[in-house]
Amino acid sequence: MIVSAPGKIILFGEHAVVYGKHALATAIDLRCKVYVERNDEFQIDSSLGKTGIDFKVHPYVSFAIKRFCEINKIKGAKIKIESSIPVASGLGSSAAVAVATLKALSEEFEAGLSDEDIFKIARQVEIDVQGASSGIDPFVSTFGGTWLFPDKKKVELKEKEFFLIKIGERATKEMISKVAEMKKRYPELFEKIIDAIDVITLKAVDGRNLDELIYVNQSLLRALGVSNAEIDSKISELEKIGLKAKITGAGGGGCIFGIFKGFIPAGSFLVRVSEEGVRVEGT
């Protein structure tokens, strides 16, 4: 059984969503593909190596197997992973592999899991590995399209193409801690910043003036301390050629994105909104 699931980008609202505000996220056409076939034992094969169930090398796949076996006990499977989603970039690679693995296991072993089931289990897998989950990544990877969270409201954006530039490895836990420390030190200022980010996110839902909103949102993320000199320098270079860009995800590295204007900036790659979530590719 062959199944694929998309990655995602957070367009607006990262960090603010952790504190009860809104986020706007979309699935993109970078996908993780998982091959599953029945076997007498579990074998996992990816760019990280070849293992059995291994919660250190393949944590998301291993916990997906564990959670699936709680529903449908199986003795083994060969699982091969191929992905075009860069890892540690804030693009949802971990959620995509969990979602695709669960769907492939369900199809191969005729478990009959619905997409809603897949999402709920994949969110639990994120909690197993990370200790917490907003649910955004597994939801978008499962269902595709563009969504406003936490409302889970489907959004139709006019803009369908974005450029992405990867800037080092992201440091999610460090950035979350940094934002939490700012909240502790400057609570009133912090609330005003995330309230402003929330306003931007809600304004973005109508799809107008996204370039301006990207610019302002990035300025607020910089104020939260999750940008850095490398990110700021790259964004400044883009602004000189008429492009606005911002962090997507936790910051401190990972990726920045902007709206595609008909040409690809140096060092970037193009992604498109994917309306399709997890899907069966073949048997």
C-alpha cells in the first residue's frame, strides 16, 4: 500500500496560537510518501536509516505503529519512507510521516480508519513524541487545504503559490521558551504583541493585502525575539527586490516564505497550496 500526505506552512499566527489566539495554515504540495506491506516483523526504512521499531531513530513512525496496534494488533510490516519535505524546517514533516503511516497501515490491514480517526491518532503521536501538540500539523496534513485555527474553519485564499527559503535548522523548544520568558518579563507588552498578531491573522482570512500583513507580522515576530540576524538579513535582501517575507513556524531558523510574484528568488523553492490531504497513491 502506498500513501502520501502533505507538509504545511503557517501563514500567520505562529506563537500567538500557543496563547489562545488564531493561526492560518495551509497544506503544500511537498509530500511524504509511505510504502507499507505485510511482514513477519516491523522494518522501517528511511533516509535516517534502517531499523525495527525504534523510538529514537524513527520516533513518529514507531509511535504511529504503537498506536495503530492498540486498535488493530498486527505482527509486523515493512515500512519505507520517501519525503520531499525538508526536515527540521517547520514544514510539518513529522506530522506528514505520522499521518501517511497511519493511513497506509489502515489501508493495508483493512482497519477502516476514517480521516478523522487518522488525525486524532496522529495528534496523539505528536504528544507521545513532543509532549504537546496544537493539532495544526496533523490536521492540515490529513485534510489538506487552508484553515483558520483553532476554529478549524476552511479558508479560500486567492494566493496559491509561495516561495520558501530554508535558513538553518529550527530550534522550536528554544524559541517557545524564549517567548514564554518574554511573557513572564513583560506581560502587558507581550499581550499587546500577540493581540496584534491575532488581528493580522484574522485580516488575512479575506486574502487582501497579504504582503503588508506579512511585513507587519514579521516585525512583531522580531519583537518577540524569534528572528535572528541571518533571517533579518535575508528578508532585507528580498525587500530590496520588492518581496515581503516572514518566518513560518517557531523561528530561530527553519524557513521564511513570501508570495510568489512570477520569479524565484535566489536560494528559494516554489510551493503551491495543496487542497488534497492524505491520499492513497497505489497498492
